[in-house]
Amino acid sequence: MDTFLMFLKAFLVGGGICLIGQIIINYTHLTNGKILVLFLVAGAILEGFGLYSPLIEFAGAGASVPISGFGCALVKGAVKSAHQEGVYGALKGGLAACAMGVSVAIVAGYLVSVVFRPRTKKK
């Protein structure tokens, strides 16, 4: 029952984040890139005020996997390194905290493009 509750919380919070994104898509003229940046910055701002980490503790992957979780990780890494190394740590900490995830995304994207030969759509 504990595992089911964990999955339910992740599904509801992750689905809620996706619902907010879908509402933004349906009712505004924002492009996908602008919405992506909006969610990234929202996650960073919420983590700056200490509000996003409790959401991750509650929902797990439902809150950490969306792009807002990436913004949270950037801020968390920058703050941690800033406490240890000062201004220089603040500049490099966010990148160091997210380097593995970005590296995996780049390598996976390259491998998929090699295997599947992407083409532009014919209109």
C-alpha cells in the first residue's frame, strides 16, 4: 500500500504540473520554448524561496522529473557551492549539480538520431 501511495502522489503532482502546462498552451499564444523557460524559472524561484524541495519530498519523481525540477536542481547546486566557495561557487555550482543529467540527455539524443535517422516532415 505504501508503494501505491508513492506512485499516486507522483502521478497527481506530475500530472498537475502537466495540466498547468496544457492550460498555458491552450489559453495563451506562448511558444513551447517560452513555456519551457517559464517552468524552469518557476522551479528555480520556488526553490529559492524553499518551496520546491518539500514538493519533491512529498511527490518524488512527480516533482523532480519535470523541467521545473531541473530549475530546482540548478538553484540547489548553486546555493550549496556558494556557501562553500563564494561567488565562484555560485557560478559553477548549478552546472556541476546538473552536469550528469545534461550529459545523458545529449548522448541519448545523439544515439537516437543515429539509430532512427530523423527527417523533416513532408507537408
